[in-house]
Amino acid sequence: MAIPPCYADLGKSSSDLFSKGFNFGDVKLDVSTTSSSKTTFKASATSHGGDGTDGASRRVAGNLEVKREVLRSGNLDVSLSSKWATNNTVNSTLTANNLGVDNLKVTLEGNFAPQSGKHTGKVKTAYKRPYLHVTDDVLVKKDGVTGSLSAVVKRCGFYAGYQATYNQAQAKLSDSNFAVGYSACDFTLHSSCINHGEKFRGSLFHSVNPKLDMGVALEWASGSDGARFGIASRYSCTPGVTLRSKFNSEGELGLSYKQQLNSSVDVTMSAMIDTKALTMPTHRLGLGLDFSA
């Protein structure tokens, strides 16, 4: 009896082919390590590329995250994490799995900006069981409360999900999304209606073989004449080497090469080529380094 994913993860296998493994125009460094006390440290820094006219676009942004398991008793698992970013914001998260009920997850999040004094709080709950996955998020800000509720049901490979967001300050349903699809062992077909029917999206993910995955994505906005499309692939040619590619209707060709140098170091090189302006300086390169211990 399979447990369906949450609404935010529907169609994720296809969307990951388009989003992961590419860092066009950036140089990114990720470092992670875990101590003997099971405390995890993660640091990330990104140098954003620019055209030389905007100094802010070339600034380095980074963050440091510390995560520790604070309690484990039976099925109950409680962890605490804190993240500090270079934009001078601090985010703390307390997560409890199987809190009182199996498969019930409760997360408390707090975000604070010391310089401006702005702060927000969020309570996230998720409950899953065979054929059902329900989430409820409540965001508390100075100007009001926003609540988001979602539910996904799945049976015999077919699934349907609905997600709605209510804005208390505006006293209206600010977001309403619906999705349906079918998932099998080697492919997933997904479609969704977004923001009260303003956009329609569809995607197909196919695991051709253990080494090759392919995906197709379509998007049409209400009132537009044409649809946008994209195709992406991921190929693990040898152990430790992964090739990625994607191409969209805007004529942008993305290529990525990932090499695992050893068990602790990965390097990723990527490029975005504008096939409609091959002679123009619109192409972008990216480099990523990932260290883990």
C-alpha cells in the first residue's frame, strides 16, 4: 500500500530533471559534515554572475546551517536546526516526526531579521497514510495570517490532489490548484491547473533504463496564443559521471557534467547556450563544488 507524495512533490521526478544539476552564471560551493554526536553542519556560498553593470549581481551570498537530533524515543524523532544567511536573517526550525500519531509530522519555523526587526512564524503539519497525504501550513506575519491546505489521494497508480491558500488580510482564497496524474514503476504522467485556471501544466517522466531518464514539460497560460515546452534528460554513463541536458521553446540549451572525484568531492560544470543568438554574449557558464564528510 503506497503512500502518495505531498501536493508540492507531485510531478517532482520530471521537474527535477529541469532544475537540478544546473547553476548557470554562478559559482557555487557546498560543504557539509556530520560530527560524532550526529550534529550536521552545512555551509553554502554562491557567487552570482552579472554583466558587469550591476555590482549587486556579483555579490557572494552564503548561509550556514546547523542541525541536531535532540530527542529520539520509540517512533518519536525531534530535531532542531538553525540557519544564518548573509542577508542577515536567522531561521530556526523544530521538527517532530510521529508526534503522538504514526506518520504525523509537525514543524515550527521562525524567521528573524535583526537589522529590520521583521519576524515571521510558521506552523506546518503533515499526515500521511496509505492512499492519503494531507498538509496544513499556517504562516503568521505582521500584516496577517495565511493558511495553506492540501490533500492528495492515490489508488491503483492514479492520483488527484488539491491545494488552496487563504489570505486572512485580504479575506479571500488567494490560490487554488488542482492536479491529477498516473504513476507507474517506470513513468509518471502529471497535469495541473494553477491559480484558479490561469495556468495549465503537464509533464511526463520516463525511466528508459537504469542509466537514462527523460522528461517532457508543457505549460500554457490562459489567454496566450502558444504553449511553452521543454525536454530534459539525465544519463549516468559511468559510475560517478552524470550528464544532463535540457532544451526549451525559447531556444535555450542547457548542458551539465557532474564528476564524482571521490566519495567526498563532486564537481559540476554547466552551460546555458542561447541557440537563437549564437554570436551574442548571452551564454552563461556555471561551476559547482560539493564537499561532504
